[in-house]
Amino acid sequence: MKIYDYKGKKNVCGERVRQARVLQHLTQSELAARLQIEEVILERDSISRIEAGTRFVADFELLVLAKVLRVEPTWLLDAGAEM
């Protein structure tokens, strides 16, 4: 499968994932643990790569990230909007 870049990144939600995680005082490991409870298995290094924009994010991962972080999926995709 070919993974395309958008403005040099493999996802558009990484910055927002980090922002929501930090505002909730969660470590990357804690976020990974919450995702695993929801049956999305991501390790801490995967969270790091998502936040850095070097890992592709599947649609089902985006939905569960939004649920765990208690934000709307569209907010994760809109890097220009306020939380």
C-alpha cells in the first residue's frame, strides 16, 4: 500500500492528538493503554510517531483516538481550529 504525504506528514491529526493528550495530562504510555482498552493496540512509540506525523492513522484509529481523548473526530482533523 502506498502511503502519501500531505505537507511532509503522513497524517493531519498528530499535532491535535498531542495537544489533547497534554491538556489532559496523559503520557503517551497512558494514552496507549486507554486505546488498548478500546481494542486498538498501539504502543507508546506508535503514539510518538503519530504525534510527529511520521505514522499513518487509519480511520478506525482516528475514531477511537477521538473517543479516548474526548474530542470530536473532526477536531482532530482541523489543525486550524480551537479546542
